[in-house]
Amino acid sequence: MYEYKFVQTHLGGIFREAKHRETIEQYAAQGWRFKQVLPVNYNQHGKPTDYEIIFERVIQ
């Protein structure tokens, strides 16, 4: 059986620095495995602005 963690982040842009690599490395060090990334918010032009990174790990 697995447990899941959902972490909202952004992948950068003109005024924001991307933090996805640091987030993935941080959770991997805690035993979480990267599963998937999904867009969760969009700007007025339909471009994704925020994402949810999904992690999983085996329940001990």
C-alpha cells in the first residue's frame, strides 16, 4: 500500500524562480518517490502557472 503527498509549486517565469528541482530533491531525501506533476492554475491565456507535484512512498 502507498501513501501520497501533494505539493503545490511553480515552474518559474519572468518574475518567479523555478523551485521544482529543490522540491523533488527535498522529498526524495525523505523517502518519497516522484510520481507525477499536474497543472492546477492557469493564466488568462490558458498557460499553466502553478503545478502540483505528486509523491508516493510505501506505507511502513
